[in-house]
Amino acid sequence: MSTATAELTPLQRQSVLRTLKTPRLLKTELLAGLVVSLALIPEVIAFTVIAGVDPRVGIFASFTMSVVIAITGGRPAMISAAAGAVALIVAPLVRTHGVEYLFAAVVLAGIIQVTLAVLGVAKLLRFIPRQVMIGFVNGLAISIFWAQMPELRNVPWMVYPLVILGVAIVCFFPKITKAVPAPLIAIVVLTAITIFAKVAVPTVGEKGELPDSLPLFHLPGVPLDLQTLKIIAPYAIAVAFVGLLESLLTAKLVDDITDTPSSKTRESWAQGTANIVTGFFGGICGCAMIGQTMVGVKVSGGRTRISTAFAGIFMLLLAVLLGDIVAQIPMAALVAVMIVVSATTFDWHSIRPSTLKMMPKSETFVMAITVALTVITSNLAIGVGAGILSAMVLFANRVAHLVTVERTPEGETMIYKVNGELFFASSNDLYTQFDYAQDPERVVIDMSDSHLWDASTVAALDSIRIKYEKYGKSVEIRGLNEASQKMQDRLGGKLS
């Protein structure tokens, strides 16, 4: 039994085995993979254009990514392939050094991702606030919709009724039957209309040349020296982090949609392993494909790694064996599918007036900044990063204002009682809360209802003590809990 299989939970093993033994479930998985593969081809080709490489590089990558990640234990039903976010990162490398350095960077990025998985970086996902996740989902939905706009500009007028018909089929066909995925029906119907009615509209074939052979093992043709490492390392590091971030967020989104858990650590090293294999088979780097994952999971009903693997298998077979037929699929059919995906992905409840009125303004701002930067930069990683940073700043500011200082005279002693969590944001204001000149000669600072979290707070207490000493007054700090006292003993008087 392989390591990946051994790590599967009984529920996951049962899901795959039960699907293989149940024709109805297996059909759903295979059809979901087929629909995803049809949606993948034009998008992957478009991403290869962005990166400046041959379309075959993207298609080969999508095949190896899907199959390897399904075998090594990636998130069930999530689609990983050549993705736009990482294509943008490596485009300058291809322009300046060529495709062989790209392959080497892909391998290095995979190694970095596996290393990050071993170090447990996936556990940091729990620190992403809910409003950032909602902003991520809404930004994703808007980005998916916006990405369809080039296919609707400066095109023959027949594209528009075809898109409307496709949207109608995807929305209403499930009311008739769910035996066959509605997106597949839309693609077949619209393709048949354009072929038999001889309607001239943009097709998949116009996006680029499809491959006519299978990928072969290929060692990157670069010198194995320090200079090569210096060239590829910055790109590999960026690909590793952006790819992991998008993949882990997408995995969490699929967890929520399917109400099933997944191991984010296993997803991380599966992504890394898939990138390593992809680099050795002449493919571009990849990560989770969010739009295609929604096609497979939310629209087509995929639930296991079977749909993930066959998305890549079908994609390669369609491109190599049935390229002439696939090339005739109208882009209008795929645009219709993606428009429905964007509409169903968007969290409409989050922007209802009643919801916005109820939510704290700071959290609404975090969601808005995540959405805005995701859409403006066309990079989900930047949007999420900005959202997390905004949430951290707003949280620190809010917590800082929860610290209070009560001043109580007791005979010849002035007692200050500090209440709240003290860290770099709140401790900066602590220094200003004392009446150094007017207080009596003995001052007690009661910290029994507070906690010291960092060196900034210890430094602030040192500053308060030194200020009182300049006035010839003594200061006693009491009531520190065990952890705070250890920090005070270790750092007190040594920071200035």
C-alpha cells in the first residue's frame, strides 16, 4: 500500500472504492472530469500565452498535475492544473532565459512546497479571518466573470444568443434531470448548433495549437550550478507560496461546499510532488484551478479524486486524439458555463443591506479590500494577503483600545491597576497613562488583570520606572502572572 493510500481516512477510502463499485457514482465522477477537461483546454492555452510558452507545455502540465495530485493525496475533487496566477510569475523568466529554466524553476518550486508541507505551513490557514475568506470567494467570482469579457467583445452577434442559451441550459437542465451534467449538455448543444448551422463564431481551436503526442520525461537543459539557482530561485519561491496559498484556500472552499474535511498538509506536499513531476515532463507550474474546481464540484457533482485524475486524462486524450473535434467547440459554450459558475460562487448574502448593516464596519472593510485588490491585480494571492494584513492591523488597533488604567490613591501610595492585553500596539499608550510629577513617592502598578505579550511591553514598563526614578520616586510592579513574570525577569532593564 502506498504512503498516500495509507494516509487516507476510512471515509475517503470508502468514497473512492464505493464510487468504483457503483456505476451511478462512477458515471458522475467521469462526466465531471470530462466537463472540467473541456473547460480547461481553452483556459490553459490562454495561460500559456501569458507565460510565453507553447500550448503543449500547459496541456502536459495539466495532465501531470491532475493525475499525480490525485494519486499522491490532494484534496478530493479539487482540480489542479496550469494556472494563471503562477503563469504571470514565470513569464519574465521565460522571456529572459527560455523554457528550460522554466522547467527547472517548476521542479524547485515543487521541492519548496514539499519542504513547506513538512514544516507545517498549511496549519497557518487557520489564521485567515472569515471576512478574508468571503472576500476571497467574492473576488474569485468576479474574476471568473471578468475573465469572460474578452470573449464577448468584438465578436459576431451570434455569440450573444449562444451564450444566453448556454446559461439557460446550465441553469434549467438540472430541473429536468441530473443524470448528465448540465454544462456538458450546454457544450454539446451549442457545438452542434454552430457546426450544423455553420455559424461562424470563435472556437477553442483559435486559442492555440493542440498537442499531437504524449508528454515524455525530460531533464531541464540548464547548468547545475549556483548561477542557475540564483536565476530560478526568486521565481520558484514566488510560485511555491502563491500556488500553495491559492490551493489551500480553494481546498477550504471545497471543504465547505462538500461538508467534508481534508488534510491541508497532505494537499501541500501533493501539490509540491505534482509540480516536481510536471517540471520533469516539460510542463509549466500549476496549482488549484478555482473556476474549474467549481465546475467539477458545484456544477457537475464531482466528489472524489477520480474526477480530478480524469479531468487531466480526458484533457490530454481529447487534445491528442480528438483535437479536430475539440477545436470546433464554440467559446460561447465555455463562457456560458463560467458565467453560471461565477454567479453561484459569489456569496450574495454577504452584500445584502441587512448583512452589511449588522456587520462591524472594520470587517466589511476587510472583505472589500480583499475583493478590490483581487479584482484589480487579477491575483488572488495579493488580495488575500492585503485582506489578512488589514485584518491584523484593525484587530491590533481594536485590542489596543481595550486596555484601561485605573488610578487609586491609598495614603502615601498611588496604585495604578492595568487591565487588558499588553503588546506593541497597546503598550505604546501605556507610558502616557501615569502622572509622574504629581504622584506621591511610592507608586504601585498592579498587573494582576493584564498580560505581557512581547518585549515592547517590558520596554514600556522600564520607561515608566525610569521616568519615576528621575522624580526620585519608587515603583513596584506586582501581580504579574507566571508567563509575564518570566518575560519581565528575562528582559527587564536590558532593552535600553
